[in-house]
Amino acid sequence: MQLIYSLLLTIIFIALLPYFAYRALVNRKYLSNFLERMGWYPDSLQSASQPAIWVHAVSVGETLAAQSLVRALRERFPDHRLVLSTTTATGQAVARTRITDADGFCYFPFDWRFCVRRSLRTIKPQIVILMESELWLNFLSECKARDIPVLVANGRVSDRSFRRSQNYSFFTSRLYSLVTRFVMQTRADLDRAIRLGAVPERVMVGGNLKYDIGRSGGMAKTDGMTISLNETFGLNSDPLIVAGSTGDAEEEIILEAFEELREMDGMEHVRLMIAPRHPERFDAVARLLESSKLSYVRRSLADGPNNSHKSNVILLDTVGELAALYQFASVVFIGGSLIRKGGHNILEPAFYAKPIIVGPHMENFREITREFLRRDAVIQLEGASNQELTRELRDNLIALLKDRSRAREIGENARRAVDENHGVSARTVEVVVELMRQGSRRR
């Protein structure tokens, strides 16, 4: 199976090579991390004297979820090296700015055996922790051959992933059987992992690590960045709507709702901060704003107060700043939920006790959304068409901006939900301790 898998991986890579080459030439993407993806890591990642814990997070969401876990690992294992890898460049950027307790950062290797072996020889991990569901056959096989335990932390199996994986059960069952232990987010995730091939005795429910975001210290502090941005844009001067992690086709709905809102009596001073999920869409959203009736400023181009305080819209065209900026919001809208993307993390604004609105598509955070709805801690839109969603979004924004006691109630319910579900990092670390002790006894 590994031979066939490696051959297919090579064929797919060759087929996509023209695309990779084009992206590398046009925007320098992939060039900066290619050597690391081949397993050539800097010498700073290796040590003959210190054991290592390797944490892997695919992109931004997994990286932010790993923040509290890395902090807990640092407290429990002060003499270990903590190495954090990502797959995407945006995840790497967030890791380097937000994960202050890691000793080193790198990109995850391509899943060819020679790349994986080279990376494992450099880092020499005592344990590997994979965030959520990033499973690669050759990597898992090489870890098993070296008796390196592999823990899936904050594990989840989305609807789409579950359906797709069931079609290739002969392959996914092998993948899941190679994992030493799973700590899944929910009972539904546990059941799905077992159905996909995980050994039942190796799977447990631990909760969602994202409930611990903020308690790790990185998000809660008002550092120089947030102070500077507040001074530049006057974030506290007028009511502010923050639309975070928006996706393609959502900005049109948000901007139309915002324009209609500003036409209402008493709403003319309300401002909007919009943060597209993917950096490659920053320019497209800027063009959309250019064609609107709204004045706007790009965060990356503002170097002082000047006219930034007067802009109707702030385009947050940077990576890694959104979570801390939720603290300035009067109301928060979470993107990826008006379209079939499954939604994004509602826990970051909840930590700041902000009233939150989401669209009808929150499949990626189904259990959390259900819990928040039960607690009256979030408002979920139900519209089926863009017109209905625009009207619903506008009306709910107006209602929350006018009724501050209601907005405060929803925000406080959201913060209470976070407080009462935290502690997942500590439970996960206990599993890490157990696996490392078992490994020490075997050696």
C-alpha cells in the first residue's frame, strides 16, 4: 500500500508542478518553504541533549487552537524542546507571532519517505502531536517504525471528510490504525474515528481546545500592536462591527447590509472592520470596497491617525491580528457561515464577551454553535437567499447596536460558555504524559 501511495503522490505532484511553478514565479509562494517541505530543516531544530515534542498544525485555525496546548506543554515539560510545524504560510506566520512558548518553527515535510525520515532525524521527537485530523501514511508509518507515539489532539471528523473517507475505507482504516491515541472534540467525532478505523481503546473525548484560547495569555493581553491600531484607527471612538474570516461572496452581503444600516437614523457613525480569511483575497476585497459608496482604509497602508479615524471601513489585510482586535467590537460577525464553508471560530470574540452573529452554515463548529444557541450566546441567521441574509444581518446588527443591554447579555452568555468548558489543554497534556511514560518503559 505504501508503495502504491507514494507512486500516486509523486504522479499528483508532477501533474501539479506547472501550477506550483507559476505560483512561485508570480507571488513567490512555495519558494521560501520548499527546502523545509523536503525535510531540510535548520540546525537550530536539533539538539543532542534535549528531548523534543513535535506539534503540527495545518493552518491558522489549528495553530490558534494549539496555542493553549503549547503553553501547557511548556509548563509541564520545561526541559523539552517544543517544535511547531505548519503546512500553510499563513499558519506559519501566525505561529511565529502568537506561539511564544515554542522553541522552533518549521514546515511539515512532504509525505515522501525520504523527506519524512530526514525531518525525523533532525527533530528526533519523543512524541508527535497532530492537531485535529492531519494524517499522512508515510509519516505515521515512519513514526511507528521508530516507536514514536503519535497523538491526535483536538480531533474532529467533519461531515465532508467523513463522507469522503468512507469511500476509501481500505486506506483510511490503515491511517487511523497507525495513530497511538486520539483525543477527540465530541462524542460524534469519537464515533466517526472508530468507524474510520481507529482502535476503540485508543479513542477518548477531551473537548475542544479552542475553548482554552485566551487563557494561554497570548490573546488576552493588550499589547503594543492593539494599542497602536486603536490609536491609528480610533477603534474606540464609534460603534464598530467586526466581520472576521470572511470568504468569497460574503463581503458583498456584508457591505450591502452595512450600507443599508448606515442609512438608518442614529447609525451614520457606525464603522466596519472586515478581515478576509485568506491573504490572496485582500486585493479583491479592496477592489470591492473601491466600487462601493463607502470610504475605506487598508490596515497595511495606514501609518498614523491622519484620516483613518474617518473611514467607514477598515480592511484588515494582515495575518495574526484579528483575534486580539475583537476586543474593540460592538458586534461581531463570523465569516465562512453565509456560504457553504462550514463557518469559523466563534470562541475568540466570545472570550471578550462580544455579541456574535453567524450565518446558517456552521457545520465545522456544529457542537459549539449548538451549545452557544442553547445558552442564548449567539444569533444564527436562517436566510436561504442572499437577499434574505442581507436583510437578516442588517436587522440583527441594528437591533444589537440599539439595545446595548441585550448585546451585553448575549456577550456575557458567550464568555460564560468559554469559562465553563475550558481545561481541555490540561486533559490533553495528561495523555501526553501517559504516552511518554509508556514509551520510556518500552525503551
